[in-house]
Amino acid sequence: MSRAGAILLGVLAASLGTAGTASADPTFDTLRELCVKTRAEAPAALAAADAKGWTDMPAMFVDEITKAGFSGGEGRATSRNRVLMLMYAGIGSPVFEGSTLPVRACAVAARPANNEAARAAVAEFAAVPADPTLPAQKGQAYAYTVEDGVHRQVTASELNSPRGKDLIRQGRVNMLIVAGRPAAPLLVYAIPTL
């Protein structure tokens, strides 16, 4: 995750004070429903949130996200059972090995949140090892493709290879990132683009 992603995380955190298996974490379940199922396509992710009765994210948060380097997106908010959830879908550009890597990004944060349950749910769904060389701002990042229904890890070094660039051009690389303060993790699903 880039500096811009870290700023987005800070804004969301401040404002809040095995693949395909069921999750026990509502924050991850929301990420999967709004972001993974829509492949981080902003219009589809936002429409999914709207269909669930989410409302527009307050403009001041969207403005901060835009200043943080995200563009072409919008945010939504909801509060249920004393849990505030925010989601944002748009375009990001994390710094990866010295240059930016454009991504379609969809992020979800909740307050209060169970950090350990969220991290465990993401790791279980990714079903590949975390790659410490991927941008995650002191969190965990996972990159994978899906081949014959199985997640196969794509390492950071592979992303810069000709094969990795082909996978990105084909839209086959998926990234899951858990970043943020322990009490307020930010879950991000991203699809790198070239």
C-alpha cells in the first residue's frame, strides 16, 4: 500500500475513532460481498452497497481520500448494531518497487472491529502466503491468481516479470491487503491494471 493508501487508512481509522470458505468476521464478509464479488469495479461495488441501504459517505471523508491519491470513486457508509462501516471504491496507485502500480481498489473499514478475526479471514480466503515485499503499510498483503478454482500465489518479483505483466493486463491478479491500526484494520481488495 502506498503513502496515499496509508493516508486513506488514517482517514478511515480517524473517522471511525481457505478461498471461498465462510468467514466469522463481518468486516471481511462485507469486503467479500461488496468488493471481491464485484472485482473492485467501482460502479458495481457502489451499487451493491446502495442495494443494501448504505448511504453516501460524508463529503469530508471523500475529499480526504481524493487528496490521498485515490480518484474516480465514491464512498458509502452504514451503521448497524452499533458498528459503523465505511467503504470506498475507486482507483489507487500504490508505490511498488519504486514506481506506481495502478489498481482498481475497494476498501472496507469498521469500528469497532475484531482485528484478529479480520486478519484471519483474509488469510484464510487468500489461501496463499503473505508477501512482505508487497506494499501493505505494516500489514499483510497477498497476491494471487485463480487457476482451476485454486489460488496460486503471485510474488512481488513475479509482478515485474513479463509473465506477471501479462497476468495484470489480463486482469488475473488479485490482491488482498490488511493494513491499519490494530483496533481499526482497513481491508482492501485490489486488481492491478496496466
